[in-house]
Amino acid sequence: MIISGCRRRLAEIRIERLRRREQEQWGYIDPAFIEWSAQYDEGRLPGRGRDKHERWLAQRNVPIVRIDGEVSLEHSCATVLAAMKTLA
């Protein structure tokens, strides 16, 4: 599968967050975990994958809130809160 430029950038951001989290939580970065995690966007392994999750989401009959890793925490929180107001 070929990943578009935007999706590739989001995948890079996600992997960088995982690297930081691994270092902060465990004091080291497990290369095997990072490699396994990287396949999520590329769909190289069976099981979990972005395309599979996107197909599943497309079948839902409920509002979907998407949080992009490139926006600030404040923006993400505002997006979630705004979506919650529409449900009340």
C-alpha cells in the first residue's frame, strides 16, 4: 500500500510520539515495538491497520470525532468539547 504525503506525515508524528512515550515510561525505546507500530499505517501485517479501522468507522451510524496529531492539545480538547455539546 502507498501512503499519501499527508498520511505519511501523520504516521511519522504518531511514531515520534510513541518513541517519546516509550523513552519517558520505560527509559528505552523497543525497536521491535516501534517496527510493529509502524506497520499500522502501512498495513503490512494482518490484524490491526489503519485501512481496516477506517472501513470499520465508515460503517458506524454515529458521529465520529477525529483528533489529528498535528494540532495542539487545546485545539483537540475544543474539538471534543464542541462535539460533546452536539450530543447533549
